[in-house]
Amino acid sequence: MTLDQLRIGKKAHIVSVNGKGALRDRLLDMGLTPGTEVMVRRTAPFGDPIEILLRGYELTLRLEDAKSIEVERAKL
């Protein structure tokens, strides 16, 4: 599943960051690295962008960027 498919309030771990070049580098620089736990906090009124919580800070991502981040639901 990709990050854009994760529901509000649900947690997941990043499996991989797909894409090429500057986009992938930018996502990795923002802390979206494999193994990191993320949680979707909220979405904008029309669903784009989404706000996620990771590493103790909030990050807003466009859905198009979130589609390139593979995640696995966190186990309880």
C-alpha cells in the first residue's frame, strides 16, 4: 500500500521511497526513510494535501508525492 491510501489516525512503517532524482532525494531529506513510523493526522478539505506525523514533527505532503512512498500497516 502507499502512503496516500493510509486512513486518518492509522500508523504505518515506510518500506521504500520510490521515484527518481530530486523528488526521491527531497522525500528522503525530509525524514521519509525506510523503517520510519508515520501517522496520517488529517487531510485538507478536498483530500489534498495530507498532514503526517513522523519523527516528532508534522509534515504536509501532496497526494502525488505520497503515492511514491510504500508503507506497511503498523502491527499492534
